Amino acid sequence: MASDRKSDSMQRDIHRSHRLRRNSGLSVQHQASPQASPEGRQLPEDIALNCGWGRLIMAHTFHQPAQVARVLSEEQPGCRDIAIYVRDPHVILSQAPQALFLDPSHTYRIWLANYQHRRAHQKGFAVRRLRTRADAACINRIYETRHMVPVEPGFVWKNRASRKITYLVAEDLLSGELIGTVTGIDHVHAFADPEGGSSLWCLAVDPQTQHPGVGEALVRYLIEHYQARSRMYMDLSVLHNNRQAIALYEKLGFQRVPVFAIKRKNAINEPLFTGPDEAERQLNPYARLITEEARRRGIHVEVLDAKEGYFLLSLGGRRIVCRESLTELTSAIAMSRCQNKRVTLRLLAQHGLQVPAQQIAGDETAARDFLAEHQAIVVKPADAEQGQGISVNLTEPEEISPAIENARHYHHQVLLERYCPGEDLRLIVINFQMVAAAVRRPARIVGDGRHTISELIDKQSRRRAAATGGESRIPKDEATRRCVEKAGYALDEVLPYARSLQVRATANLHTGGTIHDVTVKLNPKLREAAEKAARVLDIPVVGLDFLVPAVDGPDYVVIEANERPGLANHEPQPTAERFIDLLFPLTIQTDVTRETTYAQKA
């Protein structure tokens, strides 16, 4: 607990009226109503810092509440302005009650003199300053995975060496990919803060990363960065119900302070100022992505069964019932073709598409002969979802019978299929046009030299669940044990430091797999094959699973078709937008309007 003296000091710091010192050069807007500093300089007031995603409006530098409301009213489309350090929120809100709202976020502060360095454990990633234009583009990719407002890469690049704004990134040392980012603002350099403050913004970690502790490492680096520059404190704002982030900040020594923020009512902030619809909030992320896009277009949403993902969309006289991305537009015939994997492949093969060899699992002799012919096989139920009952890359005869028995728990008919190595590629086709392509990769863990494989699986599973709203977890079942043992380990062994271990044979997202967008890299031949497959199956919305040697090459085999693909897995590609375009074509937006909506959504 802080001492009484520290608490008194904190209150003085919070309520003291800053009179700020000079134009920072960081796109600072200010009014010409100067006040003299103790040194006799004329000090700018009414400070608004352009941060790329919007402006940080330093409300404590404004004399009149009406001026804060006016500046907020000038917010640009696709941006999120934040008025922070608000002394009298009720007065500012009274100036524009229909346009402004009190942000439901907590402000946390850490006194940098009290921060204790912690000796870092070795990790498979490193935190560093932004270095390249590619880094600037990758920051936006991470923002988009977290539904954050993007920043023009040119703005980030221009400020890469700024003393006022600091961009940090976390880089995977093995792949070179950026897996996290955070932004810091030095209040002294930005607007000559007499109290020596700083603040943290835009902490984001790639939900696909295998590495634990990325967010903590980024925050610690930023704390130590400003501590080395003799700053007094660092503030941050966090949504009141973001328990995971709050737990991290409190662990590091941040304390709640009574500081408020005000934002403008816009499409980006809508979930923050509208009362949540209880039924819609209970929908899973796949259904909610669609209902949110529908509401943005003025389409009425009625939740019919939140647990199973059923909802009704209606506009004028048009009414369509959906179950996530499955709608009444998908015929029963098309749905049955997709559900029966044997029928799917037979139809596609008849129309010249490449598919793997397949047969129904009969007696043990026939199954062993199939294995002998193809060297490695897949055993799976003829109709199942979310990777249930699938055993992949079986190479030993004694593995076949247990795999068949496991598959029969999910469907009475079991299929044997030639195992085709390669990248697991999911292609989303809507209205017979490919919209998104993503590589799905099996769940992996990275050793730290301290925890067992079982413990690392639990940790990674918790991170995947948090990143997907509980949709993705790594089960510690027979399939996981077999995958780990094939790699030469046991679940109770400690995995060596930096050793990466695949713990599932399949890349299904519901069993901990990760998904990586490759739409722009896709070979045109794969796009053509996906669109042809959708026409063969005569299905308006479908997720097609390909195995490919390389996403930029023409070779492939189609292994499955999913009549209810998870559109939320493919953001930032506009899957929900194209889905609603299909259902309600009269609401299709112009290119300009669509770009603005996309920017607001991201």
C-alpha cells in the first residue's frame, strides 16, 4: 500500500492545472492563449497531440470545458480521439450530451522511482525500437488482430526517431515476425510537462503467438525507457472489464488513480456508450461479427438461440435466419454435400479438381492394405465438426484400429484418406467469389527450460482461449499425447529452452491451432479452384480446406468443405461485409463508404 504522503502527492499531481510549455512538433494543435512559465516563457495551451489513430486531448490544459467539447467535435472519420486528464467531466459532457460520453476505462499510474527492475528470463523473442518501414506496416497488422484503430504507416515511420513518441515492437527471434507492440508518449518532450510524466498507449500482442510474457516484456521495456530518462510516472488507460490487462498492470505496480477520459460517440466507440444487448452479447465471436456488421447497416437483429448461434436478420420485408455463417440461402442439398466428406470429394473429383485418395474404413486387412499403398494416412469420421475424431499422419498398422474406434465416437461411418503433407489452407468463398485465404497451423509450444510440456500446454491453451473468446483450447487428450510422443517427448518432461514443439497433428482452431492471413500471397490457380469448388457444390458461403506445398504455388488437393465457416477467423479481410452484401444486396456500400467503415471497424 502507498504511504499517506504518496497518496497526498498523487492527488496534488492529478488535480494540479498544468500550464504547458511549447509546441512539441508532434502535430500538436494549440490555441494562442499563452500563460507565462516560472522562467518567463510564453506557454501554449489547449493541447491536442496527433497520435495517428486519433488525438490525445490534454483536457487539463484547457481553460473552458466548452473548448474541450469543441475540439472533440472536430474528430476526423475513422479516428478515435481521447480527452484525458478531465477535471470536470460532468461539465464537459453537458456541453454536448448527445455527442460525447464518459469513457468506461480506468486510469492506472506507476511511479517510476518505485519501479523495481526484474531480471528477465531468457525468451524466444526480443523487444526493440521500430527500425524499418516493414515494422510500421506490421504494427497495423497487430492492431487489426485486436480490432484497434490503424495508423498510417507513414506517420509511424516519420516518428520512428522522435523523442516525443516511442514505438516498441516484440520480434520472434526464430521467424523474425513481429508479435507485439506498444507506444509511449513522453509528456516532457511532447508538451513540456512540468511534472515529468509519460504515458503508455496501444499495447497489443498478436493472439497467434506461442510466446508467453510478450505484453509484460513490452510494458517493462517502456517503463525502463522512461525511468532512464528521469520521468516521474507513467499513466495508461484500460477498459474497466479487461481483467487480463488489469492483472498485468497491477502485477507490475500500477495503481488506480481518479483520472477520467471523454470520447466522442462514433461507430468505433459504439460498444462503449450503448447498453449491451444481453442476448447478442451471449453469441459466440463468429455470430457476433455478423450481427455487428448488420447493425452498422441498419439491419435489425433478433437473437433466436444464443447458445447455438441462431439469429434473425430483417430489413424491410426481407427476413433471413442464420446460424453463424450458415443461412437459409444454403440449400439442404448443398449442406448435405459438405457434411458428407466422401460425397464432397467424389463430386469435386468428377469436375476435375484435385482430391486425395479415400475409402470407407472396412475390415482391418483392407485398412492395412490402404496404409501400405499410401505409406501415411488420415482417419476421420465422415461427418464431424471442429476436427473431432481425426487422426493424422498414421504410419504404423497398429495405430489404425484405435483411430477408427475414436472416429466412430463422432460418426458411424469412418473414412481412410491418403495423408498429404503441406500447408493447411482455408479459403473463404462468398457468393462464388473468394474473399479470404489463411494458413492454419497446429498448436505449438515453446520451451523455457523450467516448465513441463503439460504445463506449457495449459499456459498456451489459456492464452488461446483469452484471444478467441473461449473458442480455442488445446485438449490434453490421446491425440495430443500421441503427437508429443512422436516428437520423442512425454507430457511430464521439461521442454528445453527455445525448443518449439508441435503438440497437435491437425491445425483446427478449436484445438489450439493458429491462423495466418495469406490472401495477398495466394496463387491465382488456388483462387480459381476454390471458386470452382463452390460452384460444383452450389453453396453460396463455404470454407474450403486445401493442402498445398506453398500458398504462392499452383499445386493443391481439396480435403474438405465447411458449410458454416468461422468468418471471424479471417479478419481483417472483409468476410462479414461480403456476407451481409450477399444477404442484403441493397445495403452494399460505395467504395468510399466501405473504406471508411472498414477503418472504423479496424
